[in-house]
Amino acid sequence: FAVNDYVDLELLGDVYSNGSWGFRARSQYYFRYKFSGGFNLSFEKLIRSTRGFDDYSQATNFNVRWSHRQDPKSSPNSNFGASVNLGSSQYFRQSLNEFNNSNFLTNTFSSSISYQKTFTGTPFNMSANATHSQNTNTQVINMTLPTFQGSVDRIYPFAPKTGSKKGAIDNINFQYNVRGENRIQTSDSLFLTGAMFDEAKAGFQHTIPLSTNFKVFKHFSMTTSANYKENWTFNTINKSYDTETQSVVTTPLKGFDSFRTYNFSTSVGTTVYGMFDFGEDKKIQAIRHVMRPSVSYNINPSFEKYYETYEVISADGVTTDQVDYTRFEGSLFGTPGKVYSSSVGLSLNNNLEAKIRDKDSTATEAKKVFLLNSLNFSTNYNVAGDSLNWSPVRVSGGTQLFDDKLSVNFGATLDPYALDNNNTKINTFNIDNGGSLFRLSSANMTMSYNLSLIHISEPTRQAEISYAVFCLK
């Protein structure tokens, strides 16, 4: 029957002779230019065998489905949507209603409810969503209730109100992002009870990336950035060693705690153009070489202050080991890094382009073709390392041949360090060990050719019927 002009309702019921019964309510709603959706609630009370017999049992199962769609015209700056399918894992398998037989093999239920909002005229955005995933075989349920995300678009606090941004100060910019989660893992038997929240994990992560870019000596572009993260958590741990059981005891702790991390990076690069002119009367009139060298530096501090130590004690009371751990293990957004790292990156990107005389004698301009789309070299030097500081040199490149029908891509890894008799890398350069400057440790090449097959069905009409790619490795 119709509830009103916008909502209808259907009520269905099942009754069985041994006392089992079922109830279903279905509703569709539609508000023009606003939203529409549907709701379906199913509930069953199942009684098997007869009271007093050993195989007598009762089971209560339910299933809820809800879909909601918002019309974009109703609110261009916000959106709310829902797709919900949750309930008892055994609902479709134990149901007596034959209309549920088609869903007998359903192994997963999943749900999502989301809301997004953009604040017009401001740099602020936010979204919130709740998700649910349920495995009907294992009866494990994972949920996020809810996940919240907020962000502030890129802001240039020192940029002039009019005109272009110049210099390091004008180009300073930052963003802000926050993410909060409440994750729950529970079982079908504890679903929708207070016990499902006992193992919940909750936390927030705040991220502020800060960067600027400017010119150095007119021809060099420099970029500097820093990234700050602050993590809030409500779940930490404490570890200790039990000498009686000779095992590590992990005790979960509830309560607010936090840690902060940051890193820094900078890079400088330029573009160098080289032109080799052979003359307009030559078949190859000119070759242009473009090089883009760059140097970068990255540093990640060590956050040892967030680490603690427990002692491993043998049965006779002797300390055999000391193990470091952080109380933030198992928190939602990872753990603070303990290892200090500092590295310098070197890279050189190249491409070669030729200007050749066109085969068409009526052409007025030369034809441009790429000899090498790319030829790249990159490596890193670990400043903080005590050995094997240089990373292998990675070489990669590619080109197009036969009017861009044949694509050729290649790569290689060149290691500067030698190997010992056991094929283990040692802290000795390969050239100092009687070898060449670099040792080839890997190489690959990929070629692909495009084939276009034409079928002529009529003298005045032709159609392309297939397209194939042929690859060699």
C-alpha cells in the first residue's frame, strides 16, 4: 500500500506448522529532484524438530538491505549515498523461504554509507563514510564506524594578492589533511552487541606537507619540502618477558597517546639543450639533445624516543637479550621510524630528436622524429650507511621505430660493487676487484608491434576488423 505520494510499503509474512515464522518489510521511496532509494528488512525465527528431543534447536536470522541515491541537482556541493547489505551469516542458508534459494551461495555481505561536503568559497572539504564487510563462511565481520577525512586545499600564505609568485617566500605553500578511523573486527555471534567494540581500534592522523620552489642562478630550479605527521591513537601496548613461561607477554592498553614524525627533502635540476646542425641539404638536417640532470637530498630522522626495551631472562636468571619495541605497535597508522636515513639521489634524463627531410617532395617543412624517447640514469648514495653506500645504477629507455609502429623499451641494472666467492655483495668496488667499472646484474627488453588488418568487403568501402599487439621479452 502507499504510505503517501512518495513512499510505498509491502509487508509479507511466513508461518509454518512447527512454529517457525518469518517477516519481511519492503519499501521504495522517491522524492523528485532530491533523492530516491529502497529498504528491505527480513527476519526469521526458525524452530527445528520438536521441543524435548535432542535435535531441537531455535535460530534467529535477519537481513537488512538499503540503497539511497541523491539527485546531484538537489545539492551540488554535497552528496549522501548508501548501499547496505548486512545480517546473519546463515540467513540465506537456513531460510525456509524458497525465494531465498538464489542467494544460497552468497559468501560475502558488504555495505557502504558515505557523505561528502565541499564548503563553497573556502579551501575546506570533508567526507565521512562507514563500511562493512562480512564473510559468511568464516563469520568474520570487519567494519569502519566511521572513517572521517578532512582537508584544506593548497594555500600560499605569503603570495602577493596580485601578480605572479616570485622567490622562495612567495612560493611557500602548505596543505592540511586529517583522517580518523574506528575499525572493528568481530564475529557473527557478537554482531550488534556491546562486546563487538571491545577490540575496536581508533585513531587520527594529521598530515601537513610544506613546500616551496624557486630559481637558483637563473637556470636552476630548486624545490624544498618538509612533511609533518602527528598520530593520535587510543590503543597502545606494553611488552614484558615472563620468566616462568619463557614467553613475551603483550598487554593491550586503552587511553589516548600520540607520536609525531617529520622528514625533509630538496632537489635541484635544470634543462640543457644541445643542437647539432648538419645543414638543410642533408637528409638528417639536425639533431637536438635534451638533458635534464637533477640532484636530490632526503633525510628521515630517527625517533628512538618512542621505543622501549624489555629484557629476555633465562630460567637461571641470566639476561640473554634486550629487545626494542614501541608501544604504538598495532596502532592504525603505523609506528614511528627508528632508523635514521640520509641519502643523495642523482638522475639524468635524456631524449634525442632529429629533424629529417620529408620523403614527400611537396612538403615545405622538415619532419621531426624521436631517436630516443627517453634514456634515463639514476642512483643513490646513502650518507648514513657504513658500507655499500652506492645503490646500483638503473638505466632505462625507449624509442619508436617504423613510423611509431614498433615500440622498443629496455632497462638494465649496473652494480658498482663486486661479489665474493659465494656470490655475496661485498664492500669493494668491482673495478678494484679486477673487474669493470660496473657489474651488469639484470637487463630486460620489450618490443611490441601494432598490426592493423584491413578487410575490403566492397570496392568503395573498407573496415578495420582487428587489432593485435605482438610482444617479445
